[in-house]
Amino acid sequence: MMLDIRKGRSAELRMAVAKALCAHCIEILGLREDRLNVEFTQHSGDEMYHPALGGYSPEWSPDER
């Protein structure tokens, strides 16, 4: 899996996300754990355009403050 995420997320948070996604792939899709790989690409908000937000992603979300 290749995941584009916001720059600055901690290694612990990225590990938790990777483990959860792998667990879901195993449980729901029946994939083997040894066939999974997770790669993170980190971006700042001005590198993530979302038409529904009317432009670039904000640099923070209310949950992060």
C-alpha cells in the first residue's frame, strides 16, 4: 500500500495506521501478511489539493490542537 499522509505524523502513529490497515486486509480480503507492504509518503498541506475543501489542505485539523 502506498499512503500519502500529512508531514509530521509520528513514527508511532504511522506504525499504528500500518498495522491496522494490514490487519483489515488480512481479515476482510484474506491476504497473507507476508505479501503486504506499507509505504508512507509525507506531504505538507500545500501539496495536497482537495476540491471539496476549496483548495489546499489546512495545516492542522481540530483534533490535532
